[in-house]
Amino acid sequence: MTAQKSVSATPYLELCSILRDAATLGSISALLNWDQETYMPPAGSAARADQQSLMAALVHQRRTDPRVGELLAKVEGDKSLTSDPDSETARNIVEMRREYDLATKLPTDLVAELAKTTSLAQEAWKAAREASDFAQFAPWLERVMALTRRKAECYGVPAGGELYDALLDEYEPGMSAREVEAIFAPLRPRLAGLVAAIATSSKQLDRAVLRKAVPAAQQTEWCMAVLKAIGFDLEAGRLDVTTHPFCSGLAPGDTRLTFRHKTESFLEPLYGVLHEAGHGMYEQGLPKSKHFGEPLADAISLGIHESQSRMWENFVGRSREFWSWAFPIARRTLAPHLDGMDEATMHRAANLVTPSFIRVEADEATYNLHIMLRFGLERGLVSGALPVRDLPGEWNKTFKQFLGLDVPDDRRGCLQDVHWSFGLVGYFPTYTLGNLYAAQFWETINQQIPDLNARMGRGDFAALKQWLNTNIHACGKRWRAAELCRRVTGKALSADPLMRHLEGRLKPLYGI
Ligand code: ZN
């Protein structure tokens, strides 16, 4: 009863309490989802859909409760909470307002229409991809795009901005298409130049070294050894097996990671685990025990979330120092499959760069070109400058220009990603923003922990994890991504650190 008394003590505390309840309901829903992806028997799917739909309604009810609106108006007018705009409470209130507006701005009929259309569009997309026939998906993409434009109009276009900004803002608050463009445009020719130089280099990697049939149990043992060493807290998290790897920071003290075995490439599971563990350590580092349900306990943006996963996957996991430490462990846990292989070969194998058609299989360098392609196209689809019927032609033309390859069919072209069928428009840029933030943070980290390389070579990742906990994770949503970047690195986000990282690592490996 004491808790009840204290929550009603002030409007601010009452607001936090309602949002905490909404987050608790959300965590139950996330647990149902995790179970569905891991252990639920197939016959449970109909009941699970009912459970999920009820949970979604309960969460939405709490978040859009008119009481939240009343309390927000009260706390916004309370100078003792908001007079210092940088204070925790003031920042919390600004982000609570943003989330409330996002949740309440869409009319119910539009939400229902979007849910129904995207669920049918996903089925149409699966069939179209299977048949590699864009024409089957085109009418659905038209419908999704029309609804997406309506959604953006409801959110509202920022002054001087475009419709796309309203969509991007859902995933990367405060970022505009023009800002993304300003960072991507100079990066593209530099990346394309590096990729082209690598492709024509006389030093190429023999890919056969990667093809080893390593049993699943050994892959798990190896991935668990790395997961423990880098500092993912297994008292507050788990690693399980799924078809599509993901991370769910579902509740305070409970972060779930998943990965998949791959018998023909033992590196893929490792990099999957490092990636998800980066997301997972961010979730574990957020101040959830104190602020669960409040923006202060939430991730800043998808871009910042992705910066954490890419940092562990690429900046740490593909470095020479990582392999100095990890290779002997790999040899032991994966024995006898790595017999005859050495550390240098492994490091080269981990840094193979080669243009390919599928984004999710792309390497660290070409990956961003895949994203830039999608960003330009979806921006055109939203503005109407690119009619849906012209998408495949435009995709193939731009792909050739960016990656130098002729797309053979729609399955390996514009039908490969699930995002648009889900109505996820404005999402793609966050992947490359993640790489860019990771690179810029990485330079600062190396200045502040000058012996980081030596530490990694010994398998000592504690200082790195501590730095991320203090400088990124503990902030929650206190700062927007651009502000965090400026505070942490002293500079605005730039393409230079990523180019320096890629050139510094790849040029020596490829002798260019
Ligand atoms: Zn990720």
C-alpha cells in the first residue's frame, strides 16, 4: 500500500507509475514473443496470436490513457521539473510527450488498416519473393506506401522538412532525410572506390577455409566462451537458438539473445552472437532498475542501438587483436576442425570483402552501399518521385552504379527485404548510422583507453565495456543521438571515422 501512496504523491510520480505498468505489460508481450521464436510448439500459434493481440491492446490502452495526457500537461507546466532543460526530469518529460503524441496521433482506423494491410502484404511479399516476381507484390506495396504516407501526415512534417522525416523520426528521433543525405553522399564514392580497389587487388582470400562442417554443440560452446569473455551478464540474460537471430531486452535483469548454428560457416554464428551481444550489453547497461518504463531507461535510437552491436561484431570481432586472443580458444573448442589453420588466415577470412546481392550477407564495407541504395529509393517512394512500378528498374540501375553488379532477378534485388511489407519505411538508414556512430565512438574510445588493442589481445574487454556503460548505456534516452555523439566525441557525426577504420583495416589486408 505504501507504493500506492507514493505514486499518487505527485503528478510526475503517477505518470512514471502508469508508464512502468505499460512497460511491464510490454515485457510480458516480449516474453511471449521470445517463447514463440524459441520453444513454443507450432500448434500453439493460434492461441499465441490471441495472447499477443490482447497484450498489444493492453499496452496501447495504458500508453494512450487520457490520464497520461492530463498528467503530462501538469508536469510540463511545473517549473520545478522543467526549468533546467538538460535535467533528467525535464528530458524525461520531453521524451514522454513525444511518445504519447506518437501513440495518440494516429486515428484508430488507420492503425487497424495498417495492421491488416501489412499482415496481408507480408504474405504477398513471401509469395512474390519465392516466385521472384515483383508484379505480385507491387499492388501491396502501393497500398502500404499510401498508408505510410497517411501515417507520416498524421505525425506531421517538421518545418522545412519532408514526409520521409516523420517516418525516420520514429526510429532515429531528431534526424532528417537531409542530414542523412549530407552524411551518406560524400561517403558513397569513397566506399565504392575502396570496394573497387579491393575487387581488383591481386591479394584475394581463399574462401574454402571457411567451409567446415562444425557440429552445433561445438559452435554453441565456442560462442558461449566468447559471450562470457566480452562481458555479457549471463546472470541477467540467456542465449538460445532461433532461425532469425535477435536480442530482446525484455525486462530489468532479463535480456535474451538468440543465434543460429550454421554448419557450413562457423564464423557466421560467432558474428551473429557478437552482434546480438552488443545489443544485449546495451540493454543490460540501461538504467532499468531505477527508471523502467521511463525514457531514461530506453535506448536513444535504432542507430545508437546498432552502433553497439556493430562495434562488438566488427570493430572488436574482426580485429587482429581479437583473433590473437580468440583463435587458440576457437582451435580448442572447435577441434579438430581448425587444425592446420592459423590466426592470420582466420583474421583474413573474417575480413573478406566482396560485392554481393543480398544485404544481410554483405561484408562490413559493402554493407553501407546496400543501405544507401535503399535510403534513396524509399525516400523516392514516399515523396512519390519514384512510382512503385518503376522500383525494380531503379533498384537494378542504382545497384549497378553502387556495387558494379547486374541484379539477375527481383528475389536477389528489390524483393529481398521484409521491411517494406511490414510498413517499416525510414528504418534502413539506421543500420549505416549505427556503423558511423560506432566508428566515431571507437576513435574516442581508443584515445581514452590507449592500450585497448593490447587489452583485447589478452581477452580483456572490461575497460571497453565499462566505457560503453558509462558513456553510452547509462544515459538512457537523456540525449538525442546527435547530442550524445557531440558530448562523447566532441564532434558532430561524420563519415570520416568509418572510412579511416575501413581503410586502416582493409588496405593492408588486401595490399592496396
Ligand atoms: Zn542489429
